[in-house]
Amino acid sequence: MTSDTGAHHIVGYAKLAQVWLALLALTALTVLITRLELGGYKVLGALTIACLKSGLVIAFFMHMKYEGRLLRWLLFVALVTLAIFIGLTFFDVLYR
Amino acid sequence: MTTVQPTQPSFWNDTGKTGLAAWIFSTDHKRIGLLYFYSTFGFFLVGVLLGLLLRIELMAPGRTIMGPQTYNALFTVHGVVMIFLFIIPGFQGSFGNLVMPIQIGARDVAFPRLNLFSWWLYIIGAVIIITSLFTGGGPPDTGWTFYVPFSSRTGTNVSLAVFGVFVVGFSSILTGLNFITTIHRLRAEGMTWGRLPLFVWSLYATAWVQVLATPILAITLVLVMAERLLGTGLFDPGRGGDPVMYQHLFWIYSHPAVYIMILPAMGVISDVIPVFSRKPIFGYKMIAFSSIAIAAFGSLVWGHHMFTSGMSDTAILVFSFLTFIVAIPSAIKVFNWVSTLYKGSISLDAPMLFALSFILLFSIGGLSGLILGAAATDVHVHDTHFVVGHFHYVIFGGAGFAFFAAMHYWLPKFYGRRYAEKPAIVAWALMFVGFNVMYFTMQVLGMKGMPRRYYDYLPEFATLNLVATIGSWILVAGLIVMLVNLFRGLFRGEPFVGNPWGGATLEWTTATPPPTENFEEEPVVTHGPYDFRGTGIP
């Protein structure tokens, strides 16, 4: 995929490995918090970690960090919409 | 559709292509608009017939013409057909396609083939939905909302029906995508955002809702299918699932969907009222802004459908508050339309009569919506005929009447012939009276406690139910007069040439009917959409 500027960015192996390790660490954290007694916040925690992980994948593996502003904005709008939808349901899930 | 005979070259004949294939494989936005118009409006008539049968069943207590199972199936199919096959795709598909590209001075939409594909997806989805009525366990009986746990357990053909709705949803997403791109990229020279007709603004706001909210319905319906076919237990509390979560997911789309239905209708009204008042629209910027505000805030209020579903009190408070916020941009529109009328030179032609009744009926619907949006009062009228009355005031009295306004205002432009004015006014009067007799009575019935979706009721509701049923007959009588007059006019009526309404938007500057590429030469826009000084009509 080419960006708005036409440049094709190649991510180095070192960086890819770092992202991979970060993803593994976050996965471990997801498992860890299921063992804690957090009630409804457990879901919030799991979702936060999932967001971080998908953020890393989108930024590096899907090259969004190196894309033009338009594409990043479009993705941002979609993600914020989704976050608002999920966030509002927490007024129900957390206080039921 | 092929019997129209305008003599001058137009999109009907200037490509030399005739026959069915020239229509169902055409990428011309006007032909696709007419395809959408006839298919969605055809489904509207089917929905009307089903609604009429429902009202006949409710004419007297006990069994009148059908049993409970048939009644359950009929109100489900009435809802599915009217919502998913008529009013959601109706405005965008027919009048959006017919008028929007011309209004912005474009030759076509940004992706003409995708546009045709959207219509095909719509037709395929519709065929699947119709198939679901006659196969498997018979027509779905869940109501158009497909609520679990009933929808995951009923033996009727829910899986196929929701799959049909799923396919229709993709048609809606693609149309939204197409319109956003078209409005951003294909505006003619001089067509700034501040000169866009308000109908285009409303389509733009709607398109964003279509693109952002429809995928959530799609995934929700897939989950219902998974629940039925694979027994995933996502909504089954016995297996750790949550049935209220289904309602969240369903209404996250289906409440914004109400704005997919009503926003383009508001756009039509914003275009019709200034033309027939001979006055620029009052508060152009605020009407445009309120379309965006309604689309944005309207997407955050879905919880108000669930006040009695066991949702948390905190959520009820939040969603009730957000619901009241949506009343603000809606009221901005109503006040601006009324201010436009003030001291205008008003001519009461059929489109204007439909537009004026839109303001009244939508206001009644909107205000009764506030009774439902306030949690304390909602508890009393939830799931009664009050809700049915409210919804029909907004969507039929609002969006439906705006659709009729658009039919009288724009279809003559594309046929080059017009309807007769007097019968149109008679039809409007019959529909207006019949509508109010029917739905106002339903609201009173709801206040008295008559539940919705029951085929039988207590004897004390008998008189008002009879009144409502008689109202439905008056309404349908008006509808028949309107249809006969309008379509006889379009095919055999007086010629409609030039700019008889005196509109100042771009569609009135090109030939009637428009040529395939819409304009002889690319237009350059030098004034706003409601600047009537150059239209030659005082």
C-alpha cells in the first residue's frame, strides 16, 4: 500500500521484534488480570489491553504510523465511534 | 418505465438504449434512482397492505380475520418490509440518487458501478427476506427487532430473514460511502459547502450514520444466526451470556437508523418550504449544522429503548439525558422552517401541503417522543400503542409525508409530465385526516394501557380501536387517489417543462427531463441554493 506521499516505508526487523515482544507481554498481562478480583473492571482492563495491542498492530504491522493524514483520520473517526459505542454500554454493564 | 415519451433528448432516450437490461444494468444515477424508487415504493405498498390487515384484525376484540400466529407474523413482516426495504433505503436510494448529483452539479455519483451494485445487493437481500416467508418454519414472528431469547428459540425462519437484512445492510453502507465521496469530490465549481442545498447536507449527515452504524447491525444479526445455528450462548444467561447485550447491539444501529429515515426527509422539507414560500431559508447554517448534530447525538441515545429491560439506573439516567439533547437540533429545524414561512408568499401546492403537514405531524411525534425519553413516564407507556402511535407520527407522518412531498416535487422533473393539482390536494386532505384519526387514537389507546403486538384486547378498548381502523381506511383511500393521480400524471399528464416551481437549486437549471450527463456544460455556481432572484418568478 502506498501512502499519500508516495513513499513506501520498510520497517526493520528489530522494530518488528520489539512490537512482537510488547504484544506477548500484553497477552501475558491479559491472562494475569483474569486472576484478580476486579468485578466489572476486569472487562474494562481486558478491553484496554486489547486496544493497546490492536493499536500496535495497526501502527506497525499495518503501517498506519507511516501513512498519510487522511487515512489516519478516517481510521481515527471509526475507532472513536466504536469506543464511544462500547464506552456508553459500560454505564449499564458496570452499574447493573 | 419504458412507456414515457418525452420528445426532446433526455436520459430516457439519449443513449439509444432501451429494454429491461438498459435499466437493471445502467450506471446512470437517475435510472438507478428510479429503480430504487419503484422497488422501495413497491415494498411500501406491500407494507401498507399488511398494516391494513393488522388494523382489520384489531377492529373488534377477539379473532376477526386471523389467529395470533398469523398476527405475529404479519406485524413482523410489516415492520421488516417498511423499515429495511422501504424507508431506510427509500430516500437515499431514490431521491438521493435522482437529485443529489444534479444538485451539486456533478455528472454522476463518484462510483457509478458501486451504485448499481448497491441496488443489486438491496434486491438480493429483499429476495432473501421474501424467501424466508415461505420456507423453513414460515415467516418470522419476533417483531422487526428480532429480540433474543425469543428470536434464538422460535421455530420460524428467523435465520434466513436476518441474513436478508444483513445483505440489505451492505447496500446501505455502500450507498453511504458513495454519497460521502460524491459530496466531497464532485461538487461543481463554486458549489462551496455553504452553497450546498440542505437536502444534500441531510444526505451527507445520513451517509455518515450509514457507514458508521450499519456494520454494528450486520455483526449483531450474524450473532443471532450463530446463536441459532451454532448455539454459541452469547445472549443466554444460563451459559454466561447476556440478553440485554443483544438489545444494546441492536439499538446501537437501530436508533441511528431512525435518523437515516428522518434526516433526508428533513432535507426535503428544507428544500420545499423556501421554494413555496418564495423566501430564502431562515437559518441556513443552523439547519445544516443541526443535521450533523442530530446524526452525532442521535447515535448516542439507543438506551432509551431499554428503560424497562433491566438496564442499570445509571445507564437509564445517562441515556434519558442524551435523548433530551437530540430534541434541541430537531427543534432548531422546526423553528427555522416556521420562521421561513413567516411573511413568505406561500403557495399551497401539493408538495407544500405535504411539507406543512410534515412539520405538524413530526412535532407531535417528536413531543410524544419526549414522554418516552423521560424514564419515569416511559415505564407507564412502554410497549403500549402509545409507542406505535409515536413511531408512526415520526416515521410515517414525518418521513412518509416528506417522501410524498418529494414525489410530487421532483418526479415531474424526471418525467417531464405532471400530476393534476386538485386531486392531489384531495388525496393529501384524506391522508392527513385518516392519518390523525388512526394514529392519534392509537396514542390515546396506549395511554389507557392497550399493549402493542397483541392480536386481542379488553372490551373497553373496542370503540377506539374501531375508530383507528376506520382512520386506516380513510388513509388508504387518500393513498389510492394520490397514486392514481400522480402516476397517471407522470405518464399522461400535462407537460412539465422549465422551472414551474421556481426552485433555485441546480436541478432546475438543466433540461426537463435531464440529459444523461445532467448538464449541457459544467455549471458554475454563483449564488446560494435559496436565492430566488434569478428564477424569474416574483
